[in-house]
Amino acid sequence: MADNVVPLQQRPTPKREIEVSLRPATPCEINVFIAALQSWIKKSPAIEDPKAFWRAMREDVAKYPIDVLMEAAKQARGLRGFNWTPSIKETVELCERLMEPRRAELRAIQRAENDRRAREQETVERAAEAEREAGRQREREAHRQAEIERLRNLEAGARKRFGDNGPLPDDVQLADSISNSQVCRGGKLISWQAALADGELWAVKFSRLMALAARVRQALEQGRVSWDRALAIAKMIPADEANARSQIDDIEGVAASFPGDQPTESFWRALWKIRAACGLDARQFPEDAAAAAIENLKNLTGLQNLADVRAIIDRQASEEWQQRRQRRPVRIPSAGGMTENIS
């Protein structure tokens, strides 16, 4: 490689070239500029103190590069308005106009570099956030797997204790997916899973029935059952577990033929019946209260009817007793020791 060829990696960048071109002139270079002005343009008669003028000129143009200063001197000599030495203000204005293209180019390069750095920083931040999210996802998955294992162990313990009467496979996990871990029993919040671990029968029943409700919801969301039938099965669960389980097995075995749907309030209300069937405190809805009131009214009406019938029977019995008493003969002793009937 020839000695006068600069290797590619050592060549100055456009930004560096502009920065170099913006370097202020040295004192010697400023002297050259001043000498050029003095020799090219007549001294203005308005300059009263030449030494002070040129000293001030040196100070005000010291921030400009020598090539800009020399170009300004050339333009001052070539323009009609400068038959005399330009004022310091006019010289500075010429230099500023000559400097502006370089400064604009430098600003453009700086903006491009800032944009590039911002994009690089954004890429780095996105990668870091992606890594953090991946870490959070791993933590969530580890927690999920640990929770699944805990529920399986809880279910295995219950099945070991209760045998076939205990929760069926995946019942505890299914029940957990549709019910809060805390339920209300006797006015107190308790954990149904803790109760299941302690061997309480109501918790066993709760896990089995709520698991069936979760399976109905899954079938509904998967489009395997119509909404009406799903609600009917949900209402059947607390009253007839065997029949409900059989129907759920049937709908899970068919292909999806309904639009996937989400459970509505009627479905969730049906689940309160399951809670009540397991001995838990259940919410009473207005329609339930109305139905109970109608049933009570029927019972009260029936009791009133029974009371009326009883009153009639009592009155008839009393009248019959009085009549029989009046007809019964009275036996009184006679003088000969014999009794005599008197009607």
C-alpha cells in the first residue's frame, strides 16, 4: 500500500471532516486574514482608531476557520458595497452566512446519529424487556406447575382417604379453576382445599360438584353444547350428580357444533345451588325469595284450610256428643232394689 493512502478504517468520517473544518483560525492565520483585508480593500475613513479597530476585529472573528475568513475577505472585496474596509458587524455577518451550511450539515449528521443511537437503545431496551418478560413467564410457568402439583397431591390424599367416594381425577384442579379458594360456611370464610385435606366430607362433595360445573363451562366455551342445555345440566348437578355426570360425559365426546359462548349470570347463580347443597352459605336471589314466599303462602293457605276443616269436625263431634248425651237413659234405683230406666 502506498504511503500516501490512508487505510479505510482511519479515514475521517463526514462528521469529523466538518468538525475539523469548523476549527477556529490560529492567531497567525488571523494575521493573514487581517493583512488580506488591509491590502485588498481601502481603509475606511470612518475608522478613527485603526489599532483599536483591528484589535476588535481580531477578537470577533477569532471563532471562525481561516478558510471562512479568507472567503469572507474575497467576498468583501468583490461586492460593490465594500469599497472600503467592512465594519466588524458586516465581516461577522459574512462569516456567519459562510458557516451556516457547515453547521446545518453537522446538525443533520448529529440528528441522524441521535436517531440511530435512539433506535439502537430502543432495540437494546426491547431485547432487555423481552428477556425480563421471558423470565417472568418462566416464573409464572414454574408457579403454575407447582400449583398443579399441589392440587394433584391434595386430590391423591383425598382419594386415598375416601376411595371411590373421593374426588375423581382432575376434580380438584377443575374445582379450583371455577371457585375461589375461600368459601363461606356458617358465616365464616374457610378454605375448601384445607377442609378437603382435613378429610371433611362436605369439601369432598364440593370438589366433585364444582368440577362438574367447570366441565360444563369448558364444553360451553368450546361450542360442544348449547347454552340452554348447559344451564339445565348446571342446575341438575346439585340434585342429581350421577345424571349430570353422564350428560357431561356425552357432550364432551361430541365435536363442536355451537358457537363458543361464555357463561352468563344464570350459570353462576346455578353454582350457588351447589354451594348450598354442600352446606355452604348461599346467596339468596330475588327470584328465590319470591319462590320461597309463594311456597310459604301455599303452606299457610293449606294450614288455614286444615284449621277450617278441624273446626268443622270439632263442632260436629261436639254436637253429636250432646245429642247422644240427651238420648242416653238415666238408671235410678226403685223401692224394691231394682233399677228403672228413665229416658
